[in-house]
Amino acid sequence: MRKLKYSQAINEALILSMSKNKRVIVLGLGSDDPKGIFGTTHGLKEKFGKNRVFDVPTAENSLTGISIGMATEGYRPVLSHQRVEFALLTIEQIFNQAAKWNFMSAGKKKVPLVIRLIIGRGWGQGPQHSQSLEAIFAHIPGLIVVTPSTASDAKGMLISSINNNNPVIFFEHRWLHDNYGNVPKNYYETRINKSKVMKLGKDISLISNSFMAIESFKAAQLLEKFNINSEVLDLRVIRPLDKKSIIRTAKKTRKILAIDNGLSTFGVSAEVISTIIDEESLDNKIKLKRIGLMDAPIPSTRALAKHIYPTYISIAIEVFKLLKKRVPKEILHSSDRYSSDQPDKNFKGPF
């Protein structure tokens, strides 16, 4: 098994998909840029030509509409927006067109479109360029919303998304692109309707997705040192939500901490909690807690931004509180390893 970066896994998924199907088109701002959208589109234009891989103007609404049109005519476009916020200019196209064509045509018009959206913090970009808005898209029937956290899932789930006949919103947290993981070399698909248990445990369940799944796993490793055995459930897909796996882990540990990449209010973590509350086979003695970003616009100042986001340290602290255990001083006073608004010194941005 090879180790690849998350960004390299996405790049490989695109290469394999484009080699297998000549109707796969890659477009978006920066697609043929030397930085290649965090390295995810490196070499595609050279390999497949400018007719299948091309840069576009900053006309997000128009390009999304054009991509929807291509999809209804048999192409499989992969459209990239380098910020989730850029896609806000295309909401009508995504919500009213892409998500609805299959229903309005009685299944005669499919929209096999993948829209890649970059989410998360970075470089002090503040209120308008650092958000995680998965929950907004997950609200819409007709869309599939995918949020892989590992390199192997990023490859397999992107291939599955490209092959799917429905519009897929494919979220990539920018702090994941440089993470390494074991990735099979072959062409493979990973189901885009199932969550994954990253770690088995019995004392408490940590339920999250995307970058927060990685932070939850780190928190679980830290908690092991204090004899707390946490189960970590990576949702991976938030529409359709794998409710069976959520219920299964809730029945097992009876203590749930749901961790959001974005705001916990009206967010993914809120839906996780609601899923458990609505389950008739569960009683009301299960302990439930959700955490997410501070309920405020994200500051541009890096010194302030680092206090907005959950980390593996803050997750661990919440676990101690939920279990009614004293928080050890070494955790309570631990310095957060993300002292700046970037995961490591090589992470420079903006693309």
C-alpha cells in the first residue's frame, strides 16, 4: 500500500476517471494553474488537453449553469470552486436546477455533475473565506453531499461521485490536502452512502466528518492515555446520512459528542443529535453534546481565529466534562499545536 497526500489521491482519482471515460470534463478557476488547486489538478491539462481541462472566468453562476447543461447532455463535469463561498453565487443553479431536474423530468434527465468545494480555515482569510457550509447544501433533496476525511476515501469517493448519476457536492477541507494516507493504486469506488468507524470504543462516541473526524481520532488517541476508550465515527457522507450507524454507536456507548466543522447551530452535529433523539428504540438517558465553531463571524486576525475552531485538545476537554471527570492539568493547559492559522509551515496559500 502506498502513502499519498489527500491532494494526490484526488488527482489520481481524476486521472483514472478521465482515462476511463472521455466524457469526464474538469473545469474551474485555477484548474490549469501551476499550483493546480492545492495540487489536485496537477498535470491534467498536459495529459488530457485543453478541451477537457480548462480554467474559467470568475463567473461562478454561469459556469455552474453551463456544467449542469453539459451533465444533462451526457457529459460528466467536475467543477471546482476554490472556496465554498464562491458557490454561494450559484445557489439557484445548484438548488433549483441541478437538484431538481431528475424530479421534474420523471427521471428522464439525469445530472451527473460533481461540484468540488473547498472549506475550512486558513491564512487569516476571515469571515468570507474560511467557512464550512456543508449543512446548507445537505438541506436540499436531490443533492448528495460527500465529505471524505482520508486520502483513500478521497480517491474512492471522488471516483464514485463522478460515476453517480446525481449531482454530488464534494467537500474538501483545505487542511486535509497535505495529510498522508494509505491509498490503493488501482481504480476503485467507495460507497457514498455509508459512514466508517475509525476507532472502536466503549466509553463514549465521537461523531464527526471531514477534518473534525481527524481531530476526533487524535483526541481519542490522547484520551487513551487517561483510560478513556472512545469510539470514533466518521460520517463521510452527510446526505444521505447513515442514521443506522449513528444509532448503533449511540446504543453501544450511550454517550455522544458530535463535533461540527462549521457552526453547531442548525448544523451537521445538530442533525446527528436529532437522529438519536428521534430514534424510538433509544431512551432519554443517553448523554448528548455538540460542539462546533464559535457562533460568530470568523476573525481575520490569526491570533483570534485560532480560538474559534474546535481542536483535538478542546474535544478531549469536552469528553472529560461529559463523563464528569476532572480535566487533567496537562490537557487543560496544553498549548494548541495550531498556534497559527495554518497546519504547518509549508501551507502558504491561497491556492
